[in-house]
Amino acid sequence: MNLPVYLYGQPVLRKIAEDITVDYPELPNLIKDMFETMYSSEGVGLAAPQIGLPIRLLVIDGSPMGDDFADCKDFKRVMINPRITVTEGDDATIEEGCLSLPGIHEKVTRPTVITVQYMDEEFNPKEEIFKGFAARIVQHEYDHLEGKLFIDHISPIRKQLIKAKLNNILKGKVNCGYRTKMQPR
Ligand code: NI
């Protein structure tokens, strides 16, 4: 089932998400719906706050980026209760977008190597190192669990330049090919 994507202005996008336990209700269905929602909106990652749930759950499939970024080949994960434990490597600056901010693309600087501890969908504990664009996707989605958005990383000048676009999102004036849910009035 396709779920509506919560847009910039929704308070849930600014909350620090909570860990979940293995008995979280309907978890397999939720994960399935999140993948479906992500694929039909042509995203490469989706965090639970983006569908209105303040929980630490991410789905990622970077394989559409595999031609441009080798790190993304076969990069498909479910991450429950993730924690980024180490960031290292040089920083890189690359343009990002977000399903919660349709029509906005801005360059964001992030570290290129990260270590992440998380549980997979069967609650097996994992620790992995991600590099390059894969590391970027994880950091972008992880930010959502910390109540952050990629526009928080851009300069005040850039933010001023996209202000009209942000205001349009707040007013629900968006043109995208997926279901959305604007801020409550
Ligand atoms: Ni996003």
C-alpha cells in the first residue's frame, strides 16, 4: 500500500524518533508499505517519520544510483534502531533531494565513510561500514530520525534563496507524482 509522504512543515519531521522493539505492531507490513511508497515516489530511501511515525526505522534501496555510484550497487537495507557510531574520511559535497521537500535540490557536505550499528528486519544486530554515496543515503535518512532535514545543512544564503519554494510546500502547493500530507492547519 502506498502511504502519503509527510511534507516539510509536519511536526513529526522535527521529532527525535524512538527505538522500537521486536513486538512493534504489523512491522513486516509497515516495512513492505514503506518500500512500496519509496519505489513509487522514486526515492532511494525513506524514514518512518516521513510517513508520520516517530520511530527509528529506515528503508533504503540505492540500486537505481548504481550506474553513477558503484557503492550503491545492490545497496538495499532495512535498518531498525540505527546508530552512526563513527564518521570518517574526507567530506564530499553533492546535491540532495528529499521526498518531504519536493522540488528542492541543494548541495550538502557530508563525511564519506560511516560505521552504522542497527538491527535488520529480523532484529539481527549488524555493524557495517558504508562509503561514498551509500554513506550519504544513510546519513540523509538517519537525519530524519534525529528531526533533521537536508536543508538544515545549507548556508543561510541558500536557505533564503529557496524560501519561496519552502513556503509553497507549507501551503501544500507541490507538484509531485506521489501522495503527500501537508502540515496540519
Ligand atoms: Ni529525506
